[in-house]
Amino acid sequence: MTTHTHEEVWTQLQTDADHDKGWRQALRSFDWNMDELTAFYQFGVYTGKSIVTAFNALGKAEKHIDVIYGFDSFEGLPERTDKERQEAIERHGYYLWESGQYSSNELYEVDDSKELLQTVFDNNLDAEVKLIKGWFEDILNQDTVKKYDLQPAAYIDIDVDTYTSSVEVLDFIFSEGIAVPGTIIGFDDWGGTPEWKTMGDGMSKACMEAIEKYKLSLQIFSKTGEDFPHVHIMCCVR
């Protein structure tokens, strides 16, 4: 088995992270007036590319980030994904994801891709990076908030694909005071499920439920794409 060196991984991330294209570039045009918010959260790390892309876009906007928190199992999508898959296929005949997809360990051919990526980021990003490993149901809690001294977010990138994981992330960031007025939230998979337009499934459904549960005011300021599955949005917590 051939594994990737730290230098090779960083070179690939820099190559893949197109600094001038993609939906995350909307971060460059936002009016960042909350200087006290200096934390960036990535839910769904996988290759590490999203962290690099968003961090570079924030830098282009002259938005200072002190710390990056990256949450992932590093083992791919959880087993419960298959239940959502089965239900979607029964209703629509198709679904994008299945359990085990997006395993960082498999991608980089290592037993512990968290440690690999941690070293890559420590050596190359001009911000403290804290990668937090585990299934969301086990790590998105107050113990993690205390252990890692989680701070209110300037930007939260949600790239977790499924409805259930989206619910867990949204509950966590709003119940624990991570998403606050002025926080930007990016939804990578807004249009990734068959009923996204009606908010009948997936990430859009989870967001609508969070709005009702936490009495939220979210203002969409960027939308990229029109058709399944390539629709992404960014919104600001008001």
C-alpha cells in the first residue's frame, strides 16, 4: 500500500483548492464587520480541500482567523446513511450517498488520516488547527466545547451530505452558542437531495427545522447553482 507524504498532500490540496472559483469564493465579497469573531468551523473534512479553499477566501477578504476546528469521523459516512438512501430510492429512485463514502483513511491510504492532515495543516496554514475525530453523535456535545475551548464562529462550513448529520451539526452550533449573530454558514449540499426545493429532505429540511426550533433569522446572501445536486448557499445569522 502506497501512502501519501505530508508534502504530497499539501501540494495536492493547493492544486485542488481553486482560489478563484467555486461557491466558497462568496466569502471574499462579504462585509466582515464582526472583528471579534475569529473562529472557522469545518464539519466534514475529508480531503482537507474545503478548509484550504475557505481559509484562502477568508484571507482574500482580509478576515482574520485565529483557529480552525475540523470535525470528521475520518472513516466516511456513518452506517445510518443507508437508511436515508433506502428511503430516498423508494420515493425517487435515486440517492447520491451510501455509508463508508468519503473516508479520509481510505483516500490517503493510512490508518489515521486525522494525524496526517493535522501535520499538513500545522506545517502550512497560518492559523491554529484543531481536528476533532469521531462520529457526530458522540462528539457534538458540551464535553467537546469545554475540551477544545470552542469559540463563537466567524464562518461555519457544513459539508456533511445527509439530513441526520445536518440536524446534529445545526443543533450543536445553535444550542452551544457557536453560531451567533454575524456568523456566516455555508451549506455545501443544499441541493444534494431529491426534495431540496420543497425542503422535504436533506440539508434544506434540517435547516428549516432548525429555524423553527431555535427561532432563527438567517439571511441568504449567496446561492450558487440551480439544479440537483449542485446547489450551495451561504447565509448570515441575524
